[in-house]
Amino acid sequence: MNVRHRLRMSARVGGVAEMKAPSEPLALSIKDTARLTGLSRTTIYELIAEGRLDAFKIGAATRITTASIKALIANAPRKTAA
């Protein structure tokens, strides 16, 4: 019996609610963040150093939270028509 099946059974019996996988990843790699934003890897590392992107490491892998990527884009200055 796998973990997902046990969670479903537990939820039916009144135990823990069934866990669902998020529809989007919670974090992305440096490479994927660069590809998604159109920025260079160097710029991504600079934004992390400036504290404008939230990053964490698991082993050797650096991951950036998708929430911080969305916040960076939402707070970016907008061009206005002259």
C-alpha cells in the first residue's frame, strides 16, 4: 500500500485530510528561473545576493521559490508611454 492510498484511507476514516500535489512547483532551479524570466543566470544570482529572490539549497542544488519570482515580476518598474 503506497503513501497516497494510506492518506486517502485515513481521510475516509476521519483522519488526516488527503494531501494534493500543488498545481505548480513551489521552487525552481537557477536554470529554470532564468529560462522562465528571460534573465541570465548571472542576473539570477545577483538578485539572490541582493535579497530580491528567495533561494535555498538542498545538498548542492539551489532552488528559488516561485512566490519570490512572482513578487519580483509584480514589483518590477513598468514602462509608461511617453
